[in-house]
Amino acid sequence: MPTPMPKLKLASLFTDHAVLQRRQKIPVWGWSAPGARVTLVLGDENRTTEANQAGAFRVEFNPREAGGTLTLTVTCSVNGTLTVSDLLVGEVWLCSGQSNMDWPCSVSGFGRTELAEGLAGVRLFKVAYVTAGEPQIAVTGSWTVADETQLANFTGVGVAFARELRTHLDCPIGLIHSAWGGTPAEAWTSLPALAASAPCVPIIDRWRKQAPSDITPDSPRGKELMLAWERDTFYQDPGISAAASKWMDPALDEGDWLSMDLPQTLGNAGVDINGAVWFRRSFDLPASLAGRDVVLRLGVIDDFDTTWINGEHVGGIGKENPNAFATARTYQVPARILKPGRNVIAVRVFDHFGPGGVYQGPLRVSTADGALNLDLEGPWKYRVELALPPRRTMAPLPFAQPENYPGYLFNAMIAPLVPYAMQGAIWYQGESNAGRAEQYRPLLTAMINDWRAHWGREFPFGIVQLNAWQPRLKEPGESSWAELREAQSQVATDLKQVWRAVGIDTGEADDIHPKNKPLIGYRLALLARRHVYGDTKLLADSPSYAGMSIEGAAIRVRLANARGLTALGGNPVPGFTIAGADRKWHHAIATLDGDCVLVHSLEVIAPVAVRYAWADCPTVTLVNAAGLPVDAFRTDEWPMITAGVR
């Protein structure tokens, strides 16, 4: 049987409704019969070339100004002609990252009537979710107009960005949406680029330890691998020690126990360990409520708990629940356990990995009808039963999703886009790398340089800084999310043509996917308008740390981009913490003084360092005249909690 004749086709980026980048050479490529003569006509220009032995061909057209519409005709000497219509020339941007970039317009805070407003001339290309172990030459997708149906499933951040640019540039905008929720930055970076960066090499080493594809998680060998992984990653609870066997006894003498305000993580309270910690607190039950059942709520505990009242077990969640670290504890307490007057709650928390403790409320004991409703937040007695060195590095899973493998998304969802002409990229990612924040700086640098090398130009790159998330803690402490925000800002400082949009004020404590995507897209567009399109009078950058000086018992912090600096809600400004040489952080009293902030605390007589918004979910009210929030910062260079985590 004769070999079928190869079909004439263009790369999938060249379909009806495509946007071609203005003011740049326009590469067009595709495939035909090997050795065939191919003629391409774009508007009034034509190019002729010969397909190579693999059937691939490529030409370049001259730069054009914005406008349209154009038709692209491709004629092959062997296998026919194809035509692509309704092409526009304008600005093309790549939108990439994980779920917050992937989050569609339908759930991104757009009003029903505004979704398609201001989007005439905006075109969309969504890359299908796919992985590959080697760089690919094609993606699945096609260009569409930005109608309501297409917008519903397209990146909300990207659409808000395009709408703002469309208003001010008055030219067509093309968006290429190539994002995948829950994925790490290394998946979007080529293996050679990772291998060339020493801090990133451990990422490749971990990946190479993945189980062969013929071993499944349910197979005997797969189960052995999972058990070994659990032993390598998580501490196993040895059970209550003999010394702690009576710590649930209501008559226990708590004289040598310490005090800790709950809710907060153990680390934020200065107890930076894994292992077992006990908490005790009493409450008074009025005699009038004797004989009534109550409900005990202990908020969210990381990781496991066993809970008693008056020495009797009333509940607990262990490793049988894989989401124990994020599960709120609600225990029904029968009346027979309670007594009028003092009742003692004892909670044994076992933290097997990472941060731990009773870290999110509410903490409360109540009756169903509200006759009793006691707040248990605040001071509890605590004692460490078992202190284990903190584990922050997770062993590589023997089984993982390919979209998390290093290079796999670059190969399948970025490499095939090269060398499509575009203006730049916007990037919203970091949640999956927050536990490795120190490593993120060289990793993101490697990724940006990698993409630029493949496109052959130092194109503009906009980073969305991590939003606020997780419960707001009462006491200051360390934060891996703050460290990752710092890494993002450092990359924007290190590399030319890279900027970061601060979105920390758009965060939601209980939702990692904040709904106000239009504001994030707007801020990215501000940066592009100023730094890419030349509107130099525009205030587009968030205020950022510019220096400090010690003035007696206070520290003066200087800020850049601080024109019109305002504290929403007035002085004192929340979010500042201060420390002396002992490195213990205290909430500070901060007041505005022009483009500076004066920071002090009665608890720190000789301050040496200040931090601002240094938490997973800080309160931020300090903005410049454009309403842009001050970037989180620290003046110290003390060790990071993610230091060395690879």
C-alpha cells in the first residue's frame, strides 16, 4: 500500500481570527510534503520556500502596524492550498501559571453585563492541558473571538489585562492562555535550563526517583513504595509517653506548664518543632445547664489530635483522614461527662510535618440553643511531650501527576508556541512552590531566561505576586508565603523588563483563589502601559522598601514609588512588626511621615529590624496615590524558614 501523502497544515496558532504581533517580524511555519515548494501570501506580501526532509517549512513576513483584517494563503506544489482568514495585527500576550491564572472569567469577579464590554478586537487562544517528556512541535487549540461563551472558560486575569490595554492602546489584543492549576514552576521550565542552575538540580534528582510507569499505586510494590515515602516524609506518632499518660487528668497540677494564645501555629508561638504538644484550658458550666449536651469546637488543627474533657475521650482525628491538617474539629460532648462549675479540656496535638498546632478558629463550647456560648480563643496552658526536629522538605512522591514533572509543561504547552511573535508574558504562579521559597528566586529566574532564550528576545514579563491566604494570625512570626513574595520581587529587581504586580490586598483568608481577578489584570496592564508602552507619567508600580535608619527607639522606613502615600483607615498603620537584636518580633506602632513610615514598639527599646505584611495573610492598608499597596518587605537578612529546602 502506498504511503499516504502528508497533508498541508500550519501550526495551530495560525487559524481564523488569529492576532499577529505588530511591529515585529512575523514567523509563520507548518508542514507539507518533504521537499515541496510552498508559497505563503499574507496581505500584499508573499514568501516562497521549500519544505525540509521532515516536511517542515518556515518563513518570516515584515513587521506591520496594527489593523486588519488580513488573509493568509498557503499553496504547496504537491498537496494543495489552504487559507486562514480574519487575521488582525495588534498586541499578543502569553498568560501562564497555575490555577489563579487558569481561573476562568465565569468565577473571577466580573459582573454579568460587563464580561464582554470593551473587548471588541480581543481574540483568545487556549492551549489544551497536555504533558510531554520531550519538546513538542504542536499544541491543540484555535483562535476565537472574545464572545461571552468563549470568555466564560478563559483566564479572568488575562481578560481584565486585555480589556485595559484595549482601552488605552486602541489596537487588537491577542491572548494565549497556557496555564494549569496546581502546577509548580519547574514544570514550565525546560530540563536543560533546570540542569544549568545549581539550586534547581535537586528538582531533577527528585523527579528521577519516580516509580516506573509499570508500577501502580495499588500494586504490592506500589504500596511498599508509598509506605516508605510516608516514613521518609512524615514522623509517625509513637503514642502517649508514660510521662504524659496523666496529662488529661482534670486534677493535674499545671504549675510548670507555659501559656500560648490560640489559635496560632506552633512556629509563630516560638515552638518550632514537630512532635506532640498538649494544650489545656477550663471552662465553667452554670448549674442551670447541668444535664445538657454541649458542642466543642476546636477550629482547625495541624495535623492530628486526641481530645478529652474531664479526663474522658470526646474526639480526635488521626492519619485516617488525609486532610486532617485542614479539618475543623467539632465534637459532641454528652452531658454525663460534664459537671457544674469547672470542666477541663485537654488536647494532644501531634504534628507530623511542617507547621503545626491549633491554627484556625473558632474555638468555642456551646449548647445547641445558644444558652451556653463560651469563646475559648486566647490563652491556653501548653506543654511539649515530644520535640522532634522540624521537617520542612517533603520526600519525592513515588507516584506523581505528569503535569508536576520538571519540564513536562514546557515541552507540551510552551515549546510548541515558539517562535510565535508576541509582545510579552504575564505569570501568576507560586502557590505550589511556597514551601521552597528560597529556591523560587533562582527557579523563576531560570524559567524566564529559558523562555526568552527560546524566543530569542528579552521580552517583557509581568509577575503577579502571591495574594494573601490562610487565617490571620494574632502574633507575628515567619511565613513561607511572605518569603515567596520576596523572591518574586527580587526576580523583578534582578532581571530587566520584569515587573511584579502586588495583589496581596485582593486575597481572601479562606480561599486560595481570590475573586477580584479584574483588579489584578488592571494592575498588570498599568505596568505594561508604563514600562512597555511608554506612558511614563503613569504611577504603575507599588511602593517598595528603599531603606531605613534607626532614630533612637524607632526605625524610619523609606519607600520608593510612594507618591500620595496613604494609610486607609488612618494611623497607626497595621502590618508592621519590629525586633531587636534578640530577633523576637513584636507588633509595632507605625505612623506615616511623608513617604516614610516611623515604626516603634514599647516592647523593643533598641530596634534593629522592621517587617511589613510579613505573614501568609497580612492586613494591608498602606497604598500610594494609584491605590497600589505597599509591597511586603523585611529589612533584616536573618535565616529564612525555607532556607535550604530543595
